Amino acid sequence: MQYDFEEILETIKMTEIEHFDIRTVTLGISLRDCVDRNIEVTKQKIYDKILKYGKNHVKYASQIERQYGIKIANKRVSITPASIPFDSFKLDEFVEVARVLDKAAAEIGIDYLAGYSALVQKGMTNGERELIKSIPIALSETQRVCSSINVASTKAGINMDAVLMMSDVIKETAERTKDKDSIGCAKLVVFCNVPEDNPFVAGAFHGVSEPEVVLNVGISGPGVVLDAIKSAGKIDLQQLAEVIKKTVFKITRAGELIGREVASKHGIPFGIVDISLAPTPAPGDSIGDILKAMGVEDVGAPGTTAALAMLNDSVKKAGLMASSSVGGMSGAFIPVSEDQAMIDAVERGNLSLEKLEAMTSVCSVGLDMIAIPGDTPSTTIAGIIADECAIGIINDKTTSARLIPAYGKKLGDYIDYGGLLGKAPIMDVRNLSSNNFVGRGGRIPAPVRSLTN
Amino acid sequence: MFISYFGKLKGKKVKLSESEIRAIAMQAINELGDNANPELVKEVVEKAIKNSEYVPIPETQSQTTGRVILTSFGLNHPGIVSNVTKVLSDANCDITDLSQKLMGDFYTMIIMLDISNSPKDLSEIQNDLNVVAEKMKIKVYLQHEDLFRFMHRV
């Protein structure tokens, strides 16, 4: 037989037992040709374009799912950062745009559409300022629209004015969606060094250098890596790195195959495969469990950052070998609410915000899906965001903050969204003021790239 | 340089070079002059394309081959192979390889198939097999071979 018994059974085991799935196939659509001086015409153009390219997205993905027996968890759409084509719009008009995006997403049968975004790491245009101000209204009045704002980059530094503005936006979004545990904040990410081809919502958008339409894929598979590490037994770290790489190689290859096939059904170019290990609240599908299987007692124990660094690096090495189209975030996600082992570690008091911050300096993204007390001052939120951005600009990597200052909630309470967003305990935030630092405003200059000590 | 013309010319997509498009446009201008209207333009363009040697763009074919792999396992009992293979022969699938192993009370069976001559498509055969799987209380998975090639062969 062309394939070994073991090879075939390994694949079946991955898809049927270890939760290996494709986390998302994301259709990137350029909206740069949709602007018109008449808002009604603009809305019609946006709606028509998303339907033109997206109407069969769910259907095609489902067909590929059946053909290969691999589940595709999410089918999503990303668009050009809305501030770019619609720069002449005012706040109210941006909200109108968000509504029509929501309507188009519902029509094609997807749960999230991302790209209500702006890139303001160096400064803001009038349109970008209007879009940012419209975010609380847009996210509270729509269900499917996700927003991301890039406020820092290694080349530009940290735009502290934008950081301050975003922390107010986060607070206001939390208040406007207080009936649903401040869910608006789960759809809003603040980035440093944002990738332009990331398929993972809420931070996805269709970058300015992307083609008219493109299909990107995000793989998943913490469960597969977890089982591989567990069955490897007591081996040294170099051998463990090999085990992780072999496993990730295989899931990346499967991810690329699925992406290319869905793109080919659409008749559009295939973009990238994002090799991130993305956890879900399902038992075993957890980055926290991988770290524990590697040997730390619980997430947050000394050694956690080193284990995560090694995991992340092995994922990247294997992914790059497996595919020539690696892009996006490509690493390991460490959200709290979406990962049961992380939730447990926070509940047991083993994982603090500060340890999570340290872990973000070696993982692929940043402080993700972290619930904090609703009365956290916006300048403290700005301080947390600035810290994340500092890690990003100095280490030349993507970092982000998806913080949920859950309105009316305090330490000991929970937010619970169900589904993939999961549930999270409110985490403790240090009661020290950042006011006088972040309140200075302006921009932290771009960092030096030599003398790297 | 080629650009694609995605019109509905007799339901087929065609690929034309820029110079060919220019030639067709000039022909239409010469033939129609001031009388141009949408129907007449369409007629002239269709005629011109029919007379030129255009390259039709093949419709997107995602499934490269008809080779699929069937994996089945469960508690061993008589009739499993015959029930599964009956579905396959009814669907005119060609079995190219078959192997099976027993581990205690459990069996594992792997069949390589070619379904390119089958009147049914992959999902229809999957549905038929699911009926058998439920009846026999076994698991049957049918997946395109590309998946295994991508994951286990460099």
C-alpha cells in the first residue's frame, strides 16, 4: 500500500480525536473601489462587493470539509481597513458603513467580518479619527463587525495619543455593551506591528498591498501537539523540539492544502497559511495544557515563558519548512477566556497579568481576551497597552491587547460569552497610576536597531 | 500579456491578449459606426472571437484525482467487509488496495479507491457509507487522498 497503516491512522486520530481542525478560512476583499460621495451609493457598493465574492464562501468551505474530512471551524471575511477608502466620512457615516458590513456578513452566513480598522502608528487623518470615535457605537450596534487599530510599529514608535484615545474607546465600548458582559471589547484589538494578512478575527483585515481578493487560512491544532508531547514521554528538550516540529509540519501541510482547495473553488488566489496554534475552550485543545505537558506545574510557574518560547519557535520552524506561504501571526495564541487551562491557572491564582505580559514577549500575539475590573481607569488601560506595544517595537514582533474592562464587574466575577469566545475570570490589575506618564501624550520614538542588549 | 475576459460568451470564459481585444474593438467600430447598440456590439464581438483562436479557461477543478482513502474501524463482527464493499461496488468505485488488521476484538480496515468512474460524487458515497456505518455500529471515514499525500510525503 502507498501509505503505511500508521500514517493513515495518525491522520484519522488527529481529525477525529485530537480536535485538529482548520480554525478559519478567511476571504480578504478589497473595498478600495467602493467609495462614493453619496453614502447610499457607497453602502450599496460595499454590500454588492461582499456578496459578489462572499456569497459562496460558506458553501465552498463546507464542500472541502467533506472532501478531506477536516472540520473548518470558521468561515470569515476581512476587508480593507475601513478608514482608508472612506477617509472623507464622518462618525455617523462610519456607523452606517458598519451596519451595512453587518448586514452583508449576515447575508452570506458568516459569524464575523473584520477590518473596521485604522493604521495610526505615526499619526491620524481626520477620517481615521472619526472611525476610532465611531467604534463604541459601531460595535454596540452590530453583531458581526470586528475592529482593530494599529497604534505602534518598530519603524514609527508608539503613538501615545492613539493609545490614550483607544483606552477611552475600550471603556466606552464596554459600557455600551454592558448588557452582554461588555462583549464589544471582545471584537476590538489594539495592535503593534500588525500583520496585513492575518486571517484570525478579530484582528484580521485585508492589507493595502493585498490583491483584489484573496483567501487566507488559519490552522489550529493544540490538541494534536499536546498528544504528541504526552506520548513522547521523558525525552530531553532537543528531542521534544523535534516532536513538536514533526507534528506541526503535518498540520501545516493539511492547512495549506485546505486553503489552496477553497481558493481554487472560489477561483481566486491563495494567500497565506497562518500556522498559529489557536486554542478553544474544548478539553485538551489548549496551549496551557501543552505548557503543562512540557513540564511546568501550572501556567505561570517559573519556566513557563521558556517553555512557551520553545513551543513558539518550534511551530515557526516546522511551519516554514512545510509551506512557502506562511504569514499572519504564526505562533501560539495565549488567550485567557478561550483556553481552559489558562482559565484554571488564573482561578488558582497562579497566572497574573504581569506573567502573561512576560509570556507575550515570546508568543505570537499579546494580551488576548483578558477581563479586568470595570472600574479600571482608562489611563491604566493605556499603560497596559503601552507596555504591550513596547514589547512589540523593541522585539520587532506583533503584539496586541484585547482587554475587556467588564462593566460593573470586579475581581472574583466572570464574563461568559459561550462558544469560541469562552468565559474568563476578572483578573487583578495593579492599583497604581500610569496617569502622569501616558497623559504626556505625543509619541515614543522608534527604537534603535543595533546595540541589542 | 493576457487578460481574462469574463463575459458570458456562450457560457464559456475566454482568454484574450490586449492586441486581440484592440483588434476586435476596431472591427466593431468599423462595422457599426454610428449604429452601435448593445445587441449589435455583442454580435460583432462574438463573431470575432469565434473566428479567432481563443484559449478557453478551464473551469476550476478542485479535485485533482478520483483517489480517495476509506478508513474503517470498530468492534469486529461478520459482514463488515461485505457491507462496506457492497456500497462501493454499487457506486462503481474501483478498489485499488485493501488491507486490514485485527487488534484483539477491534479491526482496522483501510481501502484505497478510485471514484473517477463512479456516477456518484464523494459526498454521496459518504452518505451511503454512513448508513452502513450506523447499521453495523462501526466508524467509516472517506477522505480524498491528497490529504494524506500532503501530510506524509514531502
